[in-house]
Amino acid sequence: MTVDPRAALDRLVAALEAHHGAVSSARGDQDASVDDAYDVLADAFDVYDEAIGNSYGEALPFVLADDDEDDDGEHDDDVDEDDLDDDEIDGADLDDADESGYRG
């Protein structure tokens, strides 16, 4: 079944508004309403992305992170602190920096 892209967009916008409402009125870090709104938003995004892909052959310029990747505890973007020297950040030697942080 093909979903109408306009209807999917309307649903995505409503999900964005609901997510904003949940986040702005959250009662703590573990507020279930934020998690629920996140799930609805992610689903609405997927439906819209599929709808414009099927109808127009277009794709959105971004993708949602796959929750399964985060569950394994390993992140490709994370830097292992054990691999860095104490005086090194991003390959720059902090001994070359003055107190302002300038490394001229």
C-alpha cells in the first residue's frame, strides 16, 4: 500500500510538534512521554521517507540512527581514551598551546 506523501508529511509535522511538546514539558530525564513521542516521530519520519521515495523517487538528506547499532556498546565515532596521550587532543600537543588555547 502506497501512502500519500502529503498525508505522511502532515503526520510528520504533527509528530514533530508533539515531540517538542513532550520535551518542553518533560518531568525528568526518564519521562515516558518523551520516549513515546520519540517513537511516534521516528515512525512518522520513516513513513514520510518511504512515501516520497515511492512516489517521487526522492530521499531525505538524512537518516535516523539505527537503535540496534547503539545496543552493542561499540561506537565507531567514539575515541578510546586509552589510545590518547594525556597531553594530546586531536593530534595536537597541548604543550604548544598558550593559556588562551591558541596554538600558534
